[in-house]
Amino acid sequence: METKESKKTKIILAVLSGLLVLVLAVIGFVLVSGKMKENNYTAAIKEAQKYLADHNYEQAVIQYENAISINPEEEEGYLALADIYVEQEKISKARSILRRGYEQTGSARIQRTLNDLETRTLAGRAGEEKADRQIDLATASQDIAWDTSFIQKIVSYTFDDYKREFGSVVSSEKNKDGYLEVRHSKLNATCYYRNTSDNKEIVDEGKKIPLAAGMPEKITLDSLGILFRNFDGGASLNRMQMLFGERVKPETLEGIPYIEDKEEDLIARIGTDSNGNVTDSSSWNELILPLANQKKAAGGTVEGVVLDAVTGKGVANASLTFRPKKASAETVTEKTDARGVFRAKLTPADYEIEVKAQGYIAEVFTLTVEKGKTCSGEQFVISPELSGEARIVLEWGAEPLDLDSHLTGSASGGSNIHVYYASQQASFGGTKIAELDLDDTDGYGPETTTIYDLQGTYTFTVVDFQSTGTMASNGATVKVYLPGQSPVVISLDSGRGVDNVWDVCRISGGKVEVLNTAGSGRDLR
């Protein structure tokens, strides 16, 4: 007779046997799925390689993208795709795919390739600048000014703010000096973080990543154009002294001559030649932030700058009225200082901001102030009043770095025009037809075009100079001002198929026709 104990043992063995069968089935399914995934990935890679051997780059790109979608954790697809973009001289696209690959895989090989590519690109840009033109230091950067909105960001931003504004981290490595060097996908700069004896809550040493509230102690820029407005790639010592507001002299750090501007919250060191002249946009630089991790931005504090759309300079004594959309917060009015800078204490809420200044068209902007979030570096661009002309103002975000305005068409006299960065003014018979007032090459804008002959017919188009293919995903806005009319605001519609060329609007006889379509294929370069 079978005992209770033996029955119990049989039941347990039966259950265990069932579990074993189930586990083996799951393992088998995982192995088969994994094998299928591996086979599909390998097939896509081989197909891409065949197209590449036949120089069919378009299909090769499609197959490499297919391989990446099948297995985003493998590095081969990203590296091969980046090679194609480099071959096609689409460097920004190559950087973009490598950054995406590093985020997905953490591959040291991808990171090295990305670092090498960025180093070569900077060196190439510097060489091209020197080959294309010699900087005339007597006239270069006559209207140079600090990019106040960028400075406001870096002196108050935490690591969380950097991620929100400048995208995900693409590299994070500790250097020999103990700093954690961090780069973001939408910022051409390196941020340096480290814990101190007084503050151990800046960097997570185990994960090699800054903590949310950590702030960088210093920053180095790939290009000085990020720091200055109206910067022509170089500036004389005299021009920099006017910018700094004092008669600085060149100093030396590890054999590198530089000049220094020292403020309470920012020490800017800019590399120069032995005479103190800035001769290259990629000159050595170092931005030291003395109040980092001490001066935390309080929630509800908003700071920014009001800019002139034509000159790019700050507008002094502009009035800003912050009106909450709900009655739970109070209306606040502030004025800008001599540099166009404003600061306001606001209760977290949604606001409409009316900006007025003598000689300028009044503008209304919107802003959301969130509790505990930094609101720093806000940029409000306003246009001088019109006197018969039209004005077109382009603004965008941190990326793409260089969007270009192109105005094409025919004037009232029948002459064809093309106003853009390489031909910034169009005239006929001594009469100015149109002009590019501002050309921005380091993100955000404004980039401004003025039309003086309103009886002509023109098309306004925006081109991503570096062909990154990211214009639609990052967004851009164009504001068209016409005499006696409210501004026409055109925001890039991400569903219109825009890649690197955006046909924004047509202006004919003083009237605006909104296009908001992908480029028509005209070669505007």
C-alpha cells in the first residue's frame, strides 16, 4: 500500500517535471527567437554590403537601417552607416547615427569613431576657414556681443536641465584630472563635472554620470560662435577689449596665450595669438563657473534677454508684462537692463508675455513656469518698426546648428535675386531690393531677411546647411512682418515631408502665401 509520503513525493516530482519541461520550452523558444533575430540581422547586413559593393548607397542605407531596427544593440550597422555618410560628406548625419549607436550599445569602438570624427571635423572646418579667407582683424566682428541667453543657461543649468535642453548624453568619461567629461547630442561642447570635498552629490562615481542636480564646474566649446553673436571667426584684441569692457592683456597657460574676462558667475578664457588677437573660431577656450553647485536656481525665477531681430543685440529698457492665463497667479512687469537682460520672480503657471520697446513692434509670447524647474536663457526676439519694408525672422532650437535663409524670386523691375549667406544683398540700379541682416551658424537664431521692394514675387526657403535630416524633428519657426499687418507665424509642420529643405512661404505684391512644404528640389547652395 502506497504511503502518504510516497504519494506526496510523486506529486512533487510530477510538478518539478512539468516545470522542467516548461523551462526547457521557454529556453528553446528564446534560443530559436534569438537565432532567427541573429539570422535576420546577418541577412540585412549582407544585403547592405551587396548594395554598397554596387555603389547603390540609397539601398545600402535602407538595409543598414533595417539591420539596426532588427538588433539595435549591435554596433556593426551604426559604424557601416556612418562610413557611408562620411563618404557622402554628410558629416552631421554620420555624427548623429554614431551618437544613436553609442546610446544603444555603449560601444567603445563607436565612441572612439565618434570622437575621431568630431576632431577631424573641427580641424577640417578650421582649415577650410583659413583656406577660404584670411580674417581681416581690422574689420572682423565689429558688432560682436555676448550670447547672453546661452550664458544664462550655463551659469544656472543642472545636469537635468542640460539633458532637457541639449539632449541625451553621448559620452561620459573620467579624465586624468578627475573630471567627468560629458557631451550631449545637441551641444557642441564638453561639460566637466566632479565631486568636491564639500559636495559629494555632483557625480555618481559608480555609474560615471552626473547626478540630476549636479552642475559642471567648467565648459569648453567646439566653436566660439556658440558664445558670441555677430562673430566673424576672429576678433582683434581691441575689439575684445571693447567687448570685455576693460583693457585686458594676453596671459599664458601651459604655453597657450589667452585673454580673460572675469565676472562673478563666469570666467571666460579665450585663446589668442601672441598679440592677444582671436584668429580662429575653434581657438582654445575655457568657461569656468565659480558659483556652480552653490548657486541653485530657485523655482519661479525667469531670466532671459530681449533681442533686436535686425542686429541680434539686446534691447535696452524693453517692458515685459507677464500675464497669467489663470487668476491663480499675479501679473508681473519688468524691464530689461542696458544689455537687454531681464529677471522676474513668477509663480509657477502658464503666462502670456507682452514685450514692448520704443521703436519696436509689440510682441506677445507664451511661457510655462514649472515648479522647481530652471527657466533661464529665455530669448524673445522683437522687430524694429517697419517703414514700408517686409521682414522675415527665422528661429529654431539647439539643432540643427546652421539653418540658412534663402530668398529667391524676381523684383518689380524683373531682375532675378537670390539673397543668402554667400550673397547677402540684392540691388538693382543702385536701389536695394533685399538683404540678409543676420546669419546665425550656431543654433537658435535669429536669422533675419528684409525685403525693401514689396512689389516683386519671392519665395522664402530654409536649408539645413549640414544636411543633418533633423530639421523636421527639431522644429523651426518663421515670423513674417508686413506693413500694417499682424505678423504671420509659420511653424514647421513635421508631417510635410521636410528633410533638409523647407519652402516656407511666397510673398507677392506685399501679400503672404503660406507653403510649409518640403523643398521643391531647387539647388540653393
